[in-house]
Amino acid sequence: MKRLFLQMLVIVVAALVTGFVSNAARNKLAWGGNDPELLKRQADISRISLDEAAKHTDDAHAFFLDVRPRVEFDASRIRGAVSFSADDFTAAYAEIRDFLGPDVQVIVYGESTLPAVRAAEFLQARGHTAVRVLDGGWRMWQERTLPVDTGAAP
Amino acid sequence: MMAREPRFGWAGAVLLLLRFALGGVFIYYATPKIVAPDLFAADVFNYHLLPPWGVNALALVLPWLEMYAGVFLVIGVWSRAAATLMAGMLVVFLIAFTSAKLRGFDIACGCSERGAEAKSTGLLFFWLRDCAMLAAALLLVRFDRRAPSPLGLLRPNA
């Protein structure tokens, strides 16, 4: 029994060392790993469920922002969504900020949660408080076959 | 009491098959997570179980734990230790996924699929699959002393 625990311990330690060393070696930290402040705050970002967000697809006072790369956005996106590519939030923000009035609800989504959280942080830092991250993101929106637009956006 | 020499009977063949199957599944599940830990971290976050600082740590270490356990099981070295770790992981996965579902999170389990391939996982399917793997792991923990090493040169549980 003692030997069994020792063997398990060796495997666990090997996994710990390999996980952190391999990550450091490729300099690609996991989710938000190089942004500890974001990690601390992301739990406080407001979220919106798929069902609730789906009610806003034709709402003139709701703004869906898609943080995926532009090429993926052009292929398909939530109906009425606007590209807010995580590649350059500043440039994307310059194009849309005039539309983000105080009565507009912003719903941010992406392929995974992290870029959407970063976008929400970016917007909140610029005074847009009605920003929420879509729970489940683009993946679950597609899974539920909720309304989408396809083809290059105008 | 003297330990009996392992014999390659039908039970040994079944255990060997279980070892290959379970180890292979763990290696298969671990690979995409090792390749894209950031996507796996997002899946972990969706469970809403860990504080932010724990998400990254788990996303970096768990895939390698699955990989090592899978490899050790397949090659038949420290296979009971590997199977015990797998059983522990499977129990944790069952609790975490059931908890997330009960709290209303319609999530993909994060087991193997990544990015756009990920689909929401059904609770029943998840339970059936994980319980089957858990049963296999427990069988190996209990009986794997009798299974030979597929490498031939290595004694089981050497």
C-alpha cells in the first residue's frame, strides 16, 4: 500500500512539474495567466444566459459584440452582431463607440470565455457599465441553433 | 504469503484489454488539453467551481496527470497506481459535472472536444461513460496484479 501511494505521488509530481515547465517553455500561459488582475476580477463580470440573450437578437437597444477573429465573424455570427475583434479592441472600439449609448445593453461573446471577459473589461474601463458576457459563448449559441447571420457583414 | 506468479489466462487478457482501452481513452482525452490549455481553462471556468487562480493551475496540470496515468497504464508500469489515480479523477469529474448541471450550467464537459467542436454534454451520457470507465479502473486496481505487462520485459507493478 505504501508503495502504491509512493507511485501515485511520483505520477502527480511529474504531472505538476511537466504542466508548469511545458507551459513556461512555450510561453503560452493558460487562460488569462499573464494577466493576474483579470483573473481576480473575471468572477465579477456580469453574465447573461443564452435564453435571455436570445430575446435581444432583434432588440434595437441591445448590441452583440463578437470578439472572434474577423474571418470567423464573417463566416457566421449571432444575428445582428458587430465585430469587436480581440486582435485590436482599440480600433474596434473607435468604430462602435458612438453607438454605445447609455440605454444600450452590450452582450459580448466569443469562441471561449476569456476574450469576451477581456472585451467586457475593456468596455467597462471606458464607462460602459451595461456589459454582460454571454454564458456558453458562440459554441453554445450554435448548439442551440439560435438565430445567426452568415456571409461577410456589410 | 507468497505472491502468485501472474499467468496470462483469459482474466489476464481481459485486464490487458481494459488497460489498453482505459489508458488509450485517457491519452486521447489529455492530448487536446495539453495542446490548448487556454481552451481547457475556459471549460474549467464554465464549471464555476474553482476560484480564478485555481482555473489555470488545474488546466495546466490535469491534462498531464491524465496523460501520465494513461501512458503508465498502457505500458503496464505502476499500473495499479495509475488506475487508482484515474478512479479518483473520474469520481471528481462525476461530482463536478453533476454539480454544474444541477446548478443550471448547460456546458460541454471539457473531456476531449475543444473550441467549435465542443457540444453540450448530456448528464445521462456523462454518467454512463464515466461510470463504465470508473468500473474498469476499479477492476484494474483490484485485479491488475494478474495482468502481464505488454512490454514483456517488465513485470506488472514492478
